[in-house]
Amino acid sequence: MAVMTYAQAAQLALRQEMQRDPRVWALGEDLGPEGGVAGQYLDLQREFGRDRIVDTPISESTIMGSAIGAAICGTRPVVELRYADFGLCAADEIVNQAAKARYMLGGQVRVPVVIRQQIGFRDGMAAQHSQSTEAWWVHIPGLVVVAPATPSDSHELLKAAIRCDDPVIYMEHKELWTTSGEVDTAVEPAPLGRALVRRHGTDLTLVTWSGMLPDCLAAAETLSARGVQVEVIDLRTLWPWDRDTVFGSVARTGRLLVVHQAVRIGGFGAELVAETTECLFGDLDCAPRRLGAPRTPVPYSQPLEALCRVSEAQIVATVLAMVGAAASTGHR
Amino acid sequence: MAVMTYAQAAQLALRQEMQRDPRVWALGEDLGPEGGVAGQYLDLQREFGRDRIVDTPISESTIMGSAIGAAICGTRPVVELRYADFGLCAADEIVNQAAKARYMLGGQVRVPVVIRQQIGFRDGMAAQHSQSTEAWWVHIPGLVVVAPATPSDSHELLKAAIRCDDPVIYMEHKELWTTSGEVDTAVEPAPLGRALVRRHGTDLTLVTWSGMLPDCLAAAETLSARGVQVEVIDLRTLWPWDRDTVFGSVARTGRLLVVHQAVRIGGFGAELVAETTECLFGDLDCAPRRLGAPRTPVPYSQPLEALCRVSEAQIVATVLAMVGAAASTGHR
Amino acid sequence: MEVSVERIHGMFQRMLLMRAFDEHAGDARRANLLRGSVHEYIGQEAIAAGVCAALHDRDYLSSYHRGHGHCIAKGADPTAMMLELYGKAGGVCGGKGGSMHVADFSLGILGANGVVADGVTIAVGAAQAVRLLGEDRIVVAFFGDGALNRGPMLEALNWARVYDLPVLFVCEDNGYSDRTRTVSVTGGPGIVARSEAFGIRTQSVDGNDLIAVAHAAAKLVAEVRAGRGPLFLHATTYRWRGHLALDKGLYRDPAELEGHQANDPIERVVAWLGAHGVTTRTIDADRREAVAQIEAAVAAAQAAPLPDAQALFTDVQDLGAPAWP
Amino acid sequence: MEVSVERIHGMFQRMLLMRAFDEHAGDARRANLLRGSVHEYIGQEAIAAGVCAALHDRDYLSSYHRGHGHCIAKGADPTAMMLELYGKAGGVCGGKGGSMHVADFSLGILGANGVVADGVTIAVGAAQAVRLLGEDRIVVAFFGDGALNRGPMLEALNWARVYDLPVLFVCEDNGYSDRTRTVSVTGGPGIVARSEAFGIRTQSVDGNDLIAVAHAAAKLVAEVRAGRGPLFLHATTYRWRGHLALDKGLYRDPAELEGHQANDPIERVVAWLGAHGVTTRTIDADRREAVAQIEAAVAAAQAAPLPDAQALFTDVQDLGAPAWP
Ligand SMILES: Cc1ncc(C[n+]2csc(CCOP(=O)(O)OP(=O)(O)O)c2C)c(N)n1
Ligand SMILES: Cc1ncc(C[n+]2csc(CCOP(=O)(O)OP(=O)(O)O)c2C)c(N)n1
Ligand SMILES: [Mg+2]
Ligand SMILES: [Mg+2]
């Protein structure tokens, strides 16, 4: 065990995997000079050389396309696309090639590539550097989607993603890089697709992931003091998501709230709510709800950006309304 | 009134708008030689010249980027991206520039551009030429999303899209090009954002759009013979979608089924189900459901492709299950 | 570097196979026996034959939408390919890919591709894998003249030069990008100037002259193998058919087509082989053999079973069910 | 084409303003008074000043992430820009854009841009609009050396040539792409070879020499205006600061920086103006005036009100509510 930041944990995971498997390598812009925008590649070029920590031209299409070629030919590339916004510059390669190659070629190849794209708001990065696009990738057959929320998961899930034989969209949150916590540095990575119950509760199931986890836990704390016990589930893997954990919880609590930083309309919360409603309609005590950003581009100015964020207060108020509404109508 | 195909109606709409407004023009690959892949630009280059029907290089990024520049500088471009799959080659330009320019620049500009992307299966086009990506665009603030299902709408909605001052993702379905029907050639375009009830019914609300409309109407016919009256709503505009019409109907029928050809997981059906559940929970007689393609790439082989399609039989069975389930548990 | 008559004869036989394959594929598509997009390679066969003859089985090849010829030239089994076009279970991709995705990984064929230029970015990545794994292979990327206007293609040229990758780029310049004349949408001095601007030495060749292509390819492939890549071969040619089987090519002047048909790469090899002692009888036998082989492939394809329903759900990805109840 | 001392003097004043603006912007970002990414233009001012002096107000300009200088050079109000950086309601974009999206459409400034090269594709489209509307304007697109490796940039060069558009491309070659030396990720003979490969006549200039830039730009702009475009200006320069305000630039040799600082484009104009009869007193007054103007802008920005909450929901799009209850 060691205490380290989310960025350090990510660096350690990649380092360990590169030591373990010579086929693992990474490519992207500016990985060498200062170890990436958050230091998540710090010192790795020194250790593994310029052929395994590859500094690339500003060529997102080819960064992605070449990684696909390298993946189907026996290596395991880790692609750094920096911001999820720039991930859109490689959307064609991700969707039309990486996600489909195995299927289209009738299983002749696999595409073991990790596609790192940072998501979320941070400090006025504005409309072109703040998006959370996880819903897009969940919709695309062939992709696995992972979003770690803690230093421990930053370590463990990156390792798991690197060992996955299929393309993994791996979304790190900009605001989490500097958070720190305990990391079991010797851990064997857990299988992808498992959620974690971060807090147990009986009154309502709150499903979240990535950058919203701290706010959700804080809200749960506040609510606990007011007598409402919220079960907080950190989804960790968005595709495939952990139905057993979520459904098991909702079946007990009868209430579902999904919280994410992405735009609410068309976000992944819609899928979770729709699927849960289809499967557990009879168990629901009130309408499942979703909280997310309004359907506006992310503004630069601080007070406006703040309004786009789901706040702890909003979570608390929503939970109270859901619990109260159910209380007033009683079990149906 | 005239009888014409969906492709002819689209051609007529563009022709009329180009005659009406000299700032309207179109660009894309192969618009001139044979009038586009479906003849939807037939003869227009002859009428309007190569400067207004522009044949472009295979440069999706610049097709889209240049249209944005031309739109903010006083013209009204219609962009032909051919298949929605290739639309991904311009995802960055669509999302990071077209959708956000007006907002980021504080309202200094508008981006009146129509972005045509064909969706859907047709006859073995396989994994890279069959996708329906409407859910992606609905999730992006700044975009309007339109999907006509009939020749009449192919005419009317394209005109409306061209007159819209914001970027419109305009999705035509490959299988609809050759369908024919009555078109009021002199019609003034209706406002975007209005659904049409294609069939009235009292037992269940079926919401659909684009290529699935014919199958849904056929299923409704079959169901009617079995005593189940389905209300079929053609959404036409996916963002903003017509809440009044959908909610009004669901409030009456108590049941919602969404049918689309896109992958079910993460599709736009999830948003419709989630939002309707949040707003009309107390009015629902059974769990709302969604039908869509499985989460697999689209296979080439005919029987496999057929299995990806939502069939009339599947719609009928689902509706019967929903109506029956509700009947057995009674109004709650 | 001299290429023997025997080897040219072998390449010629492959060309006949490509021709027969696509004659059938085009007709079958027009007869609605096949589905989707079928892009015939007819008229361009000398390029695939000449280039692939210089390759080893272990070398990688990436192709584009007009990909049947490259697969055959690299040694793929025409029967398994034909099954693929017929969407059958035994097809090279189990019937799930179709014409635009034919591939045979056991022969290093990374696949045809439905997105213009994407195969090229994949090819440079394959070369990076070769480098990283210390393997003795090279990579050949085929693409059309239209691809040179797509950003990813141009990025990939830069990429190959930056990392000095063992790639041979082969541009099959048939003058058309779909229904548009490529020259009308291509600025500046042209394709060779572009590749050279990225520091990639480029050679032009008459792509309808098998002997010339074979010589050029043998030299360039040897250089790439020796670590002097990336290099670029620009081969001029012409496609006889429409852009795809259902395109009648009406935007072309019939005289233009006739001129090019008179320059049939197959008949040019026939003449050369004749001049080098191969008898008409042998050549006629070759022709019959190619047609017979494709007829057998078609018969096999037509008789073969369609995929099982459950194939829909295999090879999507290891994690997660493609369809929840 | 001769550029008068008076006009050079005017350009010099703009350079001082750019310098003062970005001195403050960088410091303010480091002091966390500003947010997001702030890319200082310090050291590159002669390019914007020299090029924009050749433009009319009605001409269009598109910029990139390092965009403050271009806006000032084109005549944008530094106060409204500073308000934007401070996220204030009266900012050029109402505080919703910030440093990476400064723009003033009334002066033809289409905006800075957060995505490398995207401003260039927008610029060629602006030129298409000019053509279609029969307007008398030209378009200037500024971008960095790193952009030349992005596909859309290369596509846009082809595009401008194919349609013979009235565009002047201006590459500000400061040797770095973020923290990476551009030469290490750029294959072949370089930038000029690339633009010329697309048939775009290209001129190189010492981008730290205002006089040279001004002369070159005057000539090239006149040519583009006369319909002889597109053309390309390749201006070599150096950025003194890190890639962005929070980057200390530790990957650079301090000696490299010092060498370039000795080549300060501002001090070079000072020397030239001195040699052409402008007094030290005048120049000192200019310097004070620039600093004073920026100080006033900062004071105004700091005093100005933040946007109202409802600004969040304006200018998204005409149809549909951004947030349903
Ligand atoms: C990114 C992308 N844009 C457009 C298309 C549609 N398309 C398919 S082939 C083709 C023309 C390609 O021309 P070229 O590269 O010269 O190859 P050829 O067909 O002549 O062999 C086009 C535009 C596509 N498949 N991918
Ligand atoms: C498509 C895209 N990829 C990556 C980035 C991140 N990024 C911002 S600026 C930059 C370097 C640009 O270098 P150059 O074009 O030379 O401009 P300079 O910063 O030197 O002025 C990079 C990689 C981006 N903004 N957009
Ligand atoms: Mg071609
Ligand atoms: Mg630079």
C-alpha cells in the first residue's frame, strides 16, 4: 500500500504493465518532455525509450489509426488523445476501425488498444476542452468504456484495461489527477465490468462515476445527517456496466438517481434509467431521475461554468424530493 | 400536389430553396456527375453552376470546416457527408466548431448549416456504411437533429432545415430514397420540432422516426386487427423533440414503446424513455420499452443483417406483451 | 534486378484470376446475387500482381475498398473470398465483412476497408508493430488517387517518415475518385509532389505494364526491407468498370474507356510472354484454368451454408452481452 | 512596395500593446486571476502586426489558440478582450469564450480556436463565402508550425488551391508544438515544401523582422486581393514563454531562449525607427502609452460585472430549451 495521486497511480500502472509485457507501449503528443499534461507518463520515456513512449505529431487520426494497426499486429498500444474533445478528431478511426475490426474480419484479429481521453470540467477550460463524451462510446458496439474515480482505480483499472483484448475507451477526469489516496501497488487488476458500492444505504440508489463521485459522497454524508441513507455506487466500467450491483441495490431501495457531469440530455444516465425502468418497473417507488449538465456548451466564465455543474446541493435536494415524493404517495 | 420519391422531394426542396435564396449552396463529393448517391442533387449543378453545387475532394474535415466558415460569413451551406459513418470523419468540426461557435463567441455569429448524413441499413452495406448515429448528435448542445420519414417530410423538413439559423444534423434513410408519396410542392415549411401522429390509438404510444416508420405502421395495422389500437408518433425532429405530442399521448395510453434502427443500448430511445418516465411516472401502466439493433456491428450477410433489424413481428410481440402485462396487473 | 519469365508468368496467372473473380463479382452484384458495394479491380490487375510478387507471405498488406485483387495477389484463396462475397459461413470473414472487408490475416492481409485512407493509417501502425517486435517484415499499403486528398492519408505519410518505417505506399492512380475526376479536386503539381514533400522518395510507373511494375516493386521492396523506407510507388492505371458494380460510369466519355481498354494490362503481358517464348496454347490454358477456378469458387459459394444466427453475437468483444433480454 | 515610417510606427505601437496585453495575461493566469489556457504571444508580435497592417477592416482573419496578438493587430479593443479573459459580461464573447475563443466579428475576426488547425478549414470556407457573395474581401489564416502535421490543415491547403480562393496562409513557425520540437515530428524538407506541394506559392520571412514581414505581407495581400491567391507566408520566430502560461518551459535549454530574446522583434523595430528619425522620447512615450492602456483595460476588467446566470442559456440555439425542468 502507498499513498499517491490519481496521476501517479496511472503512471505506476502503465510502468508496471510495460515492465511486465514488452508488447505494451504508449503514443501521443508530448508524452516525453514533461510526462503528459498531468505527469501521467512522467519519467517513462527515460525508462523505456522513445520507441515505447512515442512522442507523436499533432495527427489524431493517425495516432489512432496507427495504434489500431499496431494492435492487430501483435502489440498493445496505449493511446493518449489528451482531451475527449480531441478524441472526436479520431472518432472515425475509433468507431469504424477499432470497434469493428474484430467483428468485420470474422474474428481474425483483436484490437487490444487503450484509448485514453480526459473528460470533465476543470477551471475554465471552456467549450472545447471540457466535454464528457462517455455516452457516445457506450453506444458503439465493440468498445469497452472505463472511467476510474479514485487513485486506487486509476491504478487497477488502467492495468485491467491494458490487459483487455478489446478496445477500451479509458476516461480520466481532469479534476481527479491531483486527488490522492491509498493504492495497493501489488494488486492484480480486477476484472472490468464491476461496480463498487462506495457507501451503503437503504433509501435510494445513487449511481455515478468519475469526477462526480466525491460530490455524491459528500451529498450522501449530508443526507445521512438528515436521516436519509443513500447507497452510492461507483460504476467504474460504463460498458459493460454492472447490472447485478445496480439492480440488486435498486430492488432494495426502490429509487434510482444517476449523477454525471456530462450533458444530461442523451447522456449515459438515460440508458441506466431506461434499462432499470424496463427491468425493475414494479420495484420502483418513484420515478428514477438523472442529474447532469444542461444542454449548453461549457462556458468559460466561472459563475456560468459553476451553474453547469451538478452541485452537492442539487443532489441533496433531488434525493429529498424523491424520497419525500415516495413518502407522500406511499409504496404503490 | 404531386407524387414523387423521397429523393425527388429532397431534390425539389433544395432546388426551391436555392431559387429562393442565393445564399444557399451545397457541397460534397460527387454531387455533380450523377446528382449524389441517390440522385438527391440531380440536375442541380446544371441549373446553379459549379459554384453553388460544389464537387469536393475526399476531405470530410474540410468539407465540414469550410461549410462552417462559409456559414458564419453569410451563406447557408448544405453539406453532404454521404453516410453517417463518414460523418464521424468530421465529428470534431461538427461538435467542436459548428455546434459551439455561436455560444463560444457570445452570439456574434450563427452557423446556419445543414449537415446531411444518411443513416440505416440497406442491402448489405455492412459495418462501415449502415450506422444510425442520431443519439450522438442529440447529446451535443447547439445541434438540431432532423430525420424525415416520408417524401412529404423529405421536402418540407429539408426546406425547414435550410431556413434554420442553427446547425441541423439532417439524417436521411437509405432505404427511403425510392419510396414515393404525395408532396405538396408549394408548401411553406412547418416549424421544426413538431411530431406527427401517423395513426391514432388508445392502447399504447409507439414513438419512432425515419426508416422504422413503415414497419411500425404495418405492425399497428396487424395489432389493430387483433384489437389493440396503437398510436404511432413519427418524431421527425429528434432535437428538440415534441414533448407535448408524446406526453399527451402517453398520458392517455399509459404505455410507451420506442422503436429505432440504431443500436438499442445508448440509443435515443433511452432518452425518450428516461425523460417520459421522469415526467409521467404516475401515468404509466407498464414499463416503457425500447426496440433497436443489438449492440453488434452491422454484419454483411443477409440473414445476420436481418436479425439486427427490428421486425414487424418483434414490434407486434412487444406491444402484445406490454398490453397483456398491464392487463394482468391492472391499473396501479 | 531482373525478373524471370517464369515469375512473370506466375504473376500473369494471378492477374487472370483477379480478372475472372471480378468479372463474376460485378455480374453477380448486378444480378443481385451479392449485396452491398462491390468495387471491381478490372483494368488495374498489373499493380497488385507486380507488387505482391515482391512480398513474402509474412509481409503485411493493407488495402482499400477496391480490394479483391490485392487479396488474390497476396495469395488469398479465391473460394474463401467468394464465399465471403456471398455472405456464407465459410467466407474469409465468416460472411460478416463482405466485399469491402475481405482479409486473410494468415497471409498478412490486414483487410480491405470501407473508409478512404483509413487502411493507410493502419498500415503505418502495422509497421510500428513490426519495428517494436523486431520482426522481419515490411508493410505495403495500397490506396487510390482520391485518397491523397484526405487528411489521414497525408498524416500517415508524415508519420512513416518521422519514424522511418518499413512501408511501401502504392498509389493506384486510375484518374477517378468515385464519379469525380481526381484532377478536378486535386491542387498543385500532383501526387508525386505530395509524397516527396513528406520526404518520401517516390517512383512513378505505368501501372498497366506488369513488367515495369514488377521491376519497380522488386527494387522498392528490397530497399524498404533493407531499412531505406518508407518509399512510394505511384502507378497510373484506369478502371474499366464504374466506381462500383451498380455504377454504369455514364459520366465518362466512351472513347476514353475504349482507349484504355486497348491498353489492357493482361493483353500486354500476353504479348510479352509470347515474345519470351510462352506459347499461345499455354496462355489459353491459363485463361481456361482461371475461369474454371473461379467457376468452382462460385459453385462452392453458392452451395455453402449461410451463417448461423448465433454468429451475429460472436466476435463483438469479450466483455458484455451484445443484447440484454 | 514601400512601407512608410509612419505606418511602421503604427504597427510598432500595436506590437507594444500585444506585448503588454500578454505580459499581463500570463502573469494574471499564473496568479489564478484568469482561468483555463492562456497562450502568450510574446516574441512573435511582428508577424501579426506586419500582416494585419496590410488588411482592411472588412477582411477576415482566423486565428488559433495563441490568438490575442492577432486580435489586437486587427484592431480589436484590448479592454473588451481583457474583460473576456476575466470572464466578464462585457467581454468580446460575453465571457463565455475566454482566451482561446477571443473574436470580434465586427472586425472580421472569426476567432481564436482551441483545436489545432480547425481555424484553417474555417478560413477557407470564409473565402468561399466571399467568392459566392461577390464581396471584396480576403481571408488571412494564422496557425503554428505544429498544425502542418494535422490532416485538416493539409486538406485545407488543397482546398484553397482547388477553388483558387482568396486566402493568405500565415504559418508562425516558432519551432515548438506544445512541449515537442516540431522538427522531431515533421518529416521531409519542411513546411515550405508542403505548401508548395499543394501548388501554393510560398514565401519565407524572418518573422522577428517587422519591416520584412510588413513588406512581404503587403505584396502577398495585394496579390491575393488581385485574385492570384491562395498564397502562403512562412514566418520563423520563437515564443519566449512556455506553451501556455502555466508551462515553465523547462524542456528548453535556457541558452536557446536567451539567444532568441536577444532577437526581440520589438527592440529590432526600435532600432529601425531610431535609424529612421523617430526619437527615443517618442518611443518611450509609446511604451508608456501601451502599458497605460493595458492597465486601464485590466482595471476595467477587474471592476466589470460577471455575467448573469441566464447568460448560460442564451445563444445555444433558437430551438429547444437547454434545460428541461
Ligand atoms: C472517408 C470516406 N469518404 C468518402 C467515401 C466514399 N467513397 C468510396 S470510394 C471513393 C472514391 C475513392 O477514390 P480513389 O481513392 O481514387 O479509389 P478508386 O475508387 O478510384 O479505386 C469515395 C469518395 C469513403 N468510402 N470514405
Ligand atoms: C487537434 C488538437 N490536438 C492537440 C491539441 C493540443 N495542443 C494545443 S496547442 C498544441 C501545439 C500547437 O503547436 P503549434 O501549432 O506550433 O502552435 P504554437 O503553440 O507553437 O503557437 C497542441 C498539441 C489541440 N489543441 N488540438
Ligand atoms: Mg481513383
Ligand atoms: Mg509552434
